[in-house]
Amino acid sequence: MYAKIKQVFELTEEILSAAETSDWPAVETLQRQREQLMQQTETLPAPQNQEASEQLSALVNNIQALDARILPLLLKQKQSIIEETQKNNKGRKMNKAYQDNR
């Protein structure tokens, strides 16, 4: 289980890096890969000893910390897309009004 969660952590690091450089197609691809790994971890047995459990817990906490850094970047991109869409819609409406009044 630790190896799979470590892969999730590594993908999360890659997602953060891609988001920081605004490589949104890479973010999307990496996020899909991460989701698949997360689904695989759901069926794995929990660690049997305290040390392994603590290591896993630390790794999960690190993933959550990275997610907390990724979220504002995603929200900023989402807002950017919303604003761009609104501009495009306004432009289309203005163009249509112009065409209708010719």
C-alpha cells in the first residue's frame, strides 16, 4: 500500500509543478492518473504495524498539504476560464446585435 500511496504523492508533486507553470493539459492527465491510483489503493489492506501506519499517515498528510497548494491555483484558472467565457459571450451578443441591426 505504501508504494501506491508514494506514487500518488509523486503524481501530486507533478500536478503542483504543472499547475504552477500553467500546464493545464498536463494537470488534467496527471489528475486522471492519480485518480486511478487512488481507486487501486481502496482495495489494498491497511498496514499491519505501527511504523508502517505512521509512515503512511505522514505521506497522506504530505499529499493533503500539496493539495492545499494546488487548490488555489485551480480556482484561479477556473475563474480565468469563467471570465474569458463571459467576454466571449458578450462579444458574440454584441456581434449578433450589430448583425441584426444592419
